Amino acid sequence: MTDVLDETTRTTVLGSSWQGAARTGVAPFAFEENTRPWNWLELDRTAAAQLWRILGEFVSFFNARYGERPELRIPPCWAEHGSLVEEITTLWWARWQAFESAHASVGGAQYWHTYTVPGFFERMARWLGLDQLERCRQGRHEARSDGIGASSVQQCDTAAHLIAADLELRAERGGRPAAMTHDPGAQRLPIPFLERD
Ligand SMILES: [Zn+2]
């Protein structure tokens, strides 16, 4: 069977992110066992760095694949909005579970398109407000009024700075808060892809 896409077309149409960790399905296994990698509160520095990278690749893929209209794109300053970081995290993991995990199914994939993605867009507008979201999409991000995330440097520098600061605050390895370690079994959710045997 011949490859229907030449290399230029592949790069132009699909974008390099199409082949990144966000796409390959191996990304979940880069996290330590017993880590719930959608829960930022329990990620150590290594896991957080991995997740930042995956989300960056996923946002590139998502905007290239689905962002036919500007209002259907994730704003470039997403990393500066904690709410969007959290939402994109579960959006990505929900996609992984529906499309690429051992329990992936066309029904799950359709559910993601029909319910998960529209819900994500609704909540993104609710978190930021429609006006702010529109300005962010146009590259006119504004610092929060409470000063969190405030910076006068350029947006991409701000995101990089925020990610570096986030990683700096995390333990090198095994950064899970003590309260979550006493009985891991009690915390375990019935998520199929945590069963790795
Ligand atoms: Zn913004």
C-alpha cells in the first residue's frame, strides 16, 4: 500500500505535533506507577515537566486539527491560565483514554467529540469570560486583577517563566503530598489504564 501523503503534505497538513508524545499513546507510561498524571497537585518535577511538554504538543495538534475558526482555538497564553491548564489536562487524558488506551473505542471517541470538546469550549469561556477569551486569542492577554501570573514581559517568555517556576516548586521525585500516601488503595479510581500489568 502506497503512502498517500508525501512528506511536505504530511508536515503541512498534519503538523509536526501529530507525531509528538501527545499523539503516540506511549506518553502515559512515562509517568511513575501510582501517579495520577492528570492531578497537578501530586506531580513531582519530572512528571510535571513531562505533562507540560505533552500539553504543549497537544494544544499545537488541537489547534491545527480542529481550529478552522479562530473561536475554536485554544489561546496561545493557555499556560498562563491555571483553569485552562487544568481543563486541557483532562481534555487530553480523556482523549487518550477514548482514542488510544487499551480501552479505547469508537463510542468513547464519539463521546469525546460530542460532549467533551463542546463542554471544554463552554467552560473555557466561563473561566475567562468571553471578552477576555477573545482578547487572549488575539494575543492580548491581560494579567489577572489579583496579580497572580502578572508579568510585563512578552507572552511566550511569561509562559516559559511560569512553567520553569512551577517546576522549581516541585519536589525532584516522588512529590506526592503526605496526606495522599497513607493509603493509596483508598484513593485509587477505577481508571482502566492505571492497571498496567
Ligand atoms: Zn490569556
